[in-house]
Amino acid sequence: MKLALVQLNYHIGNFEENKKKITDQIKQAKERGVDLVVFSELAICGYPPLDLLNRQEFVEASVEAIEGIAEYCNGIAAVIGGPSLNPHSQGKQLYNSAWFLADGKVKEVIHKTLLPNYDIFDEYRYFQPNEDFKVINFKGARIAITICEDLWDDQPVEADFARNKLYTLSPMQKLAALKPDFMINIAASPFSYHQENVRKQVVCNKAAEYHLPVAYVNQVGANTELIFDGGSMMVNSEGNITHKLPAFEEAFLDLEVNRVNVVSSGQLSETDPIKLIHDGLILGIKDYFRKSGLKKAVLGLSGGIDSAVTAALAVEALGAENVHGLLLPSQYSTGHSITDAQQLARNLGIKTYTIAIKDIYRSIEETLKPVFEDRKPDVTEENIQARIRGLLLMAYSNKFGHILLNTSNKSEAAVGYGTLYGDMNGGLSVLGDVYKTDVFKLARYLNKDREVIPENTIIKPPSAELRPDQKDSDSLPDYEILDKVLFRYIELNRSPKSIIDEGFPEEVVRKTVRLVNFNEYKRFQTPPILRVSGKAFGVGRRMPLVARYERL
Amino acid sequence: MKLALVQLNYHIGNFEENKKKITDQIKQAKERGVDLVVFSELAICGYPPLDLLNRQEFVEASVEAIEGIAEYCNGIAAVIGGPSLNPHSQGKQLYNSAWFLADGKVKEVIHKTLLPNYDIFDEYRYFQPNEDFKVINFKGARIAITICEDLWDDQPVEADFARNKLYTLSPMQKLAALKPDFMINIAASPFSYHQENVRKQVVCNKAAEYHLPVAYVNQVGANTELIFDGGSMMVNSEGNITHKLPAFEEAFLDLEVNRVNVVSSGQLSETDPIKLIHDGLILGIKDYFRKSGLKKAVLGLSGGIDSAVTAALAVEALGAENVHGLLLPSQYSTGHSITDAQQLARNLGIKTYTIAIKDIYRSIEETLKPVFEDRKPDVTEENIQARIRGLLLMAYSNKFGHILLNTSNKSEAAVGYGTLYGDMNGGLSVLGDVYKTDVFKLARYLNKDREVIPENTIIKPPSAELRPDQKDSDSLPDYEILDKVLFRYIELNRSPKSIIDEGFPEEVVRKTVRLVNFNEYKRFQTPPILRVSGKAFGVGRRMPLVARYERL
């Protein structure tokens, strides 16, 4: 049987566009003599649709669009992900389904069994789990269809004190008992820099365990903060990858499927995580703008590494002509802030404006004098500077229609080293899931062919320049140590005690953890953060703002 | 058997305080000759602990604290909510449990069966559902214990096109088969202005259906945006409420329980929803400050109704001495803005400062002139004014340690009539779940005994005063209509078509829905909003930012 794996970039709720993309592929595949073309999970509406699934008109539009696509499935069959209504009188009203279309109509609807409900996933919010296992007979083959998480029954629970398997049921085991010839898995598995290898291991292990070829089709493209990398693949019954689609782009692949093909031996990818992060962020920026109908970005250029890397990524994603930079020096800005930012702008070929903030600052100082009386300067004055910059950037954004890109990195976001309504402003946070030490690596990566990020920006000590001679290291631990502690506390969910037991200085660990916990309120109000790690700030990490964290 | 129902206000993660509150109650109940004292769901750690449940040290501290409490349970027994570890090798690693303590130790741990995972609830993210039903034998009585949602198996699904019951299982039916003498339900059921009646109906109907008295203990107190109103009660086997604890305060009640008591006949509460909203918001503000270790608030007083009502509520919650108001007039502020705000401040007895923003505005205008050149004024200049105010309020907050209260109402938040990083600033949104028409009712309610909100503030037409002679009604539909359309779209989840079919003008409905959808990005960055309705903006409503909403 000739199969086509098709990984496309869907736009949530854009049924017309999604339907057209799908039917175009069906028509072309039919011309190539394909028997069955496979699209990804919830393809018809885009993943994740979130609470749009609670809206009748959204679900109806999804079902209608799929029924419309069925008309194109004559002489060819298709598997397409989409919600379906639960016909039973009890339970959640939707299933997360794979629609099997053939002979011009809907032939079968298969439902997802394992509904992920951790990190960024909330599927149990919407869907009833499947309890009924069946295979599809098509052109003499018995085909088992599963949806994403259905292969992940061996998944350990998320927390560090995990001792359990998350699920009590294995859909693949149930289906294997029905003796299928091969399995299709349609997925919407989001990117993180280690996810590709985990995913390959899961799919290959399952294929080998059940001696069953698996055709795996994942979504590609970014939807708000979630980036999907595609990487669809065919795995043979030995558990070897025989075909692989590229990462981060739309693609399709035709292949012959049968029980025994061994074309090549699969292996884990050696891709540099920094390259993956780079490629993921580019796609994330591109899709945020394109899918919102936007073109142009603006950001503040401080001469520092975060804004420089953000600008370079934005230029790659949107084009130099669509990225403007504002240089917003204060009385504390050093000479190199300006020269480094200008050098960056020249390297990138972007338009900049330089707007000194000192007159505005003075006017604010003057205005507040009767209220502040003779109180000594403190963090208030630092925040005022950051907020003037935020205000000017937003004014530029409002006047010219450029979306403000936030330049905070994950280390800063973690410890609250940033000003709400100041440098934390923006429509999208590009680096908010990238630790400072990785921002430096990204800078080196961007410079691999030529100098994009000025060398001085990379080598000078990081500083917020909000008071004379300020350095990040005055108030924060060295980033090399800080980032390791943060990774253990946030990504690995380890307790402060166990991090100290690993050999990190107790004082640093306690202070870091205290700062992370104390600053939940700031992160509550940050822009969406492009997710590239296994645990990003945002929807995947939900912490109480008002709580006592002392025991933690 | 003598039962004590105890509704307390727990602090998330504050194990010491929570444990002390619980043991104090146990000691006192013992002196009163109580046999069994009942506390609410997840009492030991506070509800909702969110992703703190993924942290080993948090769960360990919960379990330790409960084991410590068991030592106080000699000659008295207690039921206390807390997480427990799932001992099985598969499934989520926690249960949401009721710990039964007696004879100085943990005698039994009963788990929650129905895990709510809609609106603000994410329980399936953390907990394995119970599958094993049993009753507890204590002092000759057979006691069935359920946890909150376990009584709500008849719950319809949330969406407007609901045709199903959400759950496929009835824990009460399972337990009734074991012939218990009475049932205990421990709950953490958040407040909304119609929730009390819904809750009474559910508990009374269930008691009557199974001819089983039900002792219902709910948590009281607010945790960030969620307000819990308590309202614990005893319902007899006829389905009548025999005892009721007060709303919005800590309380306990002793009672004799047996199969047949009919003390009084239960009835639905006639409480004015505006009074409920008022009481809920007061508790919400109080607990946000107290549990965060804060005392003082600041807010901008525009002379308008939203800031006036917010100020009055803050004064009631925190005391006049802890609330400061800033009057921040611009060149577009009318005379009555100042006089109305000053009258309000006099009525409330709060300290104010008046800081004219025009010099700062001029300095910003001057600074931006070379960039803006001769572009015409537009919304940019309006936003600059709002952002100057936001900046000054935050400067005051930073300098004096007053937390900024946000004054946006739900109608504005819905249609995006507000400036990000300007008037949308704040640590807590007090009125963000109260429609404008209800803000007026709240003002009248606050004025029931004497003038608190100046009459002119109530009767003048609402205006943002960001350009000459501006009125809200220039750009928004009349609030009387707008709020009705919003309620149908947001709370009732109705489709635009069905709202139009009800008779609302098509143009108004389409425009309103478009504005709601378009402004998801603004609401993404708003402060936590005290929840008083069945569908508040925030964690209970999760919409994609980047999506096409045209079909909706």
C-alpha cells in the first residue's frame, strides 16, 4: 500500500485555509498514485484549540470541514485529525478523533485513548477517553490508528519523585491483539530541544515491542507560544526509522508500507540543541506574525546580548526591512551601549532611532519630587527608566504598527530581574525560555559564518545599566551557576535540598529558589514565551501567586 | 454522634499555620464533646495548590502535617483533606484524599472519584481517580465520605451545546449501595454569585435521592483570584438544610447526626447577587494582601465609577489608612474628574496626591517629535497618557510599598477598552469580573447607608478622558446592551448567531464578539482577576491568542 505522510502548518480556527491545504495535498497525492494520505492530530482546526472546543460553532465548523474533505476522497483515502461529538448520553461531549475518509465519505472515526493533562496539555478538559479498540480494513490491510499520546503509555509521571507510570492502559497492546498489519499515529507533539530524541525512542521502541511498522505524522508550525517541529517518520517493525521528514517545515513523503521493510537503521539525532533552539525560535516568530496578519517588529537595542540575539532572530524570521530598533540611552548608559547597538544594526541592516530618555526621566523626577520629598533613590528610579523605555517602545508600536518583541531571557524571568510594564513589555517573548548561558551560545551560533552579534556585546559583562557601573553579577549569582540551579529547580523539579546535596552552594540555592518563588506575580503578567525547553514559564507551569513557599 | 463542621481559611503551602488552625479546632471540639470533626478538601495545603503538587517536598510536608495532626486525635476523630501518594505502580502519583484520623493515627484514606477539569479546575492534572468504594465504621455508625465533585455526577457539560452528563459514574450511588448511615462531603467549591444556590440544590437533591443525610464542609477564604465562600451545611435525608454556616467567614458548628432528623426545611437563598459580589470582593482583597504579607494599596482616582468603587472596596477590606489615591489629571481631564475624586477621598477618609501629568506628557511628545514627525495624533497619544499614569502609580508603589490595585471592569476587559502597561497595570484586578452595569449597582449598594461614591460619579456618562469630550459610548455600544451581549457570549458560551436570533442588533453582536476575540492578547497580560461569576477572564477561560476567529 502506498502511503503519503503529510506534515502541514495549520492555523487554529482557520477552517478554510486548513481545508484547502488538506484537499490540495489529497489531490496531489491521488495524482501520484497514493492509496492513503495521513495528516496530523486535530489538523482540521489546528492544535491546541483550547476553549474554542467549548464553542458549538467551532466544533460544527470542524466537522463540516472534514465532511467537505471527504468528498475529495474518491480513489484515495485519508486520515485526518479533528474533534468529533460523543454520541453517548454521559461523559465529555467531544472525542479527539482520527477521521478515516474513503469512497467520498466518512468511513470510520477512531478516538484517542490517552489524554495528556500535564505541562502544556489540558486534553482531559475537553475530551472523553476512548475505550473501544478496532482496526480499519482498507485495501486488504488491517490498519491500527492511534493518536499521539496513545503511544506514550510508558510515560513516567512528570515530577521528580516519580515512581509510577502515568497510565494504566496501553492502547498499542489492545490494538496489537487485533493483529493489524501496521499502525498510524497522528500527533501534535510540541518541540523542545530534547523532544525529538525522546519521541524517536518512544515510537521506535513501541514499533519494535509489538513488531509493527508505525507511520508517525506530527504537526509543524507555531501557535502562539507552542512550536511544533514536525519530524514525521516511518518506523519499521524492527524499530528502525526508514523515512524521516524534515524539522520545522511543511513536507510530505510517499512510501510503500508492509510488514517487513527495513530500509535503513534509525538512530538518535546528533543535532546541536542550540541549532534546534535557533530553528524553533525562527519558526515561532514567523508564525506568530504571519498567523496574526502582522509583518513588522520593533525592539529596544541596549547593546546587550539579549536584545542583540532577539534582533538577529527577528531579522532572520521577518526580514531586515521589517525590524526596527530603538536605542534608548539614559544617563547611566555607557558609550559601548550605543556603539555596540549601532554595530549590531549595521550588521543586520536594520533601521534604528536613538531616543535619549533623560529629559523624560527628569520631567518625571521633577513631577514626583513633591510626593517623594527627600527619599533616597532606590529600585523605584531604576524601574522608572525601564518603564520610560517600555512606554516609548509601545508608542512606536502603536504609531507605526510594529509589534514589540520582548527580549527577556529565562534566567531573568526566573529570578524576576526585570521590570513589569518596562522591559517585560512585548507581544511575544522570544528568549523567555532560553537561559542566559544559552543566549551566549545562540550568539556564537548566529556568528558562525560572519559577525552578526558584535564581539563586544558577547564579551562584556552583562549589565542592566540602570545605575552607575551596575553589573548583573552585583545582585545575581554568576550565570554559569545560576542557570544550573534554575534548570534543576524548574526543568527537573528537584527540591532545594537535593540541589544543595549535589554540591551547589546552599546560599545560592536558597536565594535562587526564593527569587523564583517570589516572582510568580511578575511572570503572571508576561507576554507569551516561545517554548523550547521541557518546562517553560507560562501555561505549562502553574503556580499559586498567593502562597507560602517557605518549605520549598 | 456529635459532629463538628469546621470551615477555615487556609493559606496555600503554609503548613504550620494550617496545622495549627486544625489542631486548635480539634482540641476545642474535643472539649465540647464532639466525636468527629470535619475539615474541608485539601485543607492541609490549601486549595488550589496547582503545580506545587508536582513537588516532592510539598507533598511530603502535607503528609507529615496530617500525620502530626493525627496525634491530636485521641478521644476524637477527624476528617481532613490532603493529597496522598498513589501506592500503585501505574497512574498519576497522587490522590485527592480525605484522611480519617482516630486513635492517634491515620485510620483510613478515602480518595476522590470525580476530578473536575473544566473552568478553573485542573484536578486531572495531578490526581488519579478513585475506583474503590468503602464506608468507614466509627462508633457504631457507617460513614460514607466523598470529596466535592463526587456529588456532582449529574453535572451537565459546560458548553452551551451540552447534551451530555459530564461523568459516567456516580460515587454516591456506589456508596449508597454500602448502606451508610450518613455521608460527609468535604469541598473546595469556589464562589460565584449564583454558585450558592446551585450548590444547595446539588447537595439537597443528592441527599433526598439517596435518603442519606449529608454533612457538607466547604473551604472559606480567597487564594489569589479564587474566592471561597464557605456556606457549609447539614442536609437531612429528606433533602432539607438543617444547619448552615455563614458565608465568607471562618466558622464551626456542632450537631447531632442520625438518619431521621428534620430540623428545618431548606430553601434557596434570596441574597442579592450584588451583596454577594460585594462580600466576595472584600474577602478577595483582604486575603490577597494578608496572605501575601502586604498591608497597603494605592490606586488612581479618575473621578469615574470604576476607581471609586475599587477604592471603596479597598477601604472596607484594608482600612482607610492603608489606601492611598493618586489623582493624575491631564489636559483632557474635566473639572469634575478632580472634584469627584476629591469628594470620594473625603467620603472614604483616604490620603491622596494630585500629580498633573501634562509636563511629562509634553516631554514625551517633545522627545518623540523627531520620530513621529508630523503624524497625526491617534490612539498612540491616548495610550501615552494612560501609560504615564501607570508609570507614576508603579513609582508610588515601588517607593512606598503600596500594591497597585487595578480598576478595570469586565466590560472593558472583554472588549479591550484599556491600555496595556497603562490602566491595565496592577497586582490585583478587583472589578475585572464585574460588568460595568453591575459596577453601578455596586456603587448604589455601597451608598445604601450614606454617600460613599459621589452621586455625580454615578450619574455622569462614563469617559476615559483621553481626548477632548470623549465618551465611552463614542466607541462602545451602550453598556446596557453590551453587557447583555457579553454575558451571552462569555458566561453562556452562546454563538453570535444565537445571540442575534435572540433579538440583539447584528452589528452590535458582531462588533462585540470581534472585539472580545481580538483582545485575547491584552487579557493574557492582565493581573489576576477576583472571580465572582461563573466564567471569569483568567485561568478559567483559555483561548488561543494566535487564531482565526472569523467563523465565531
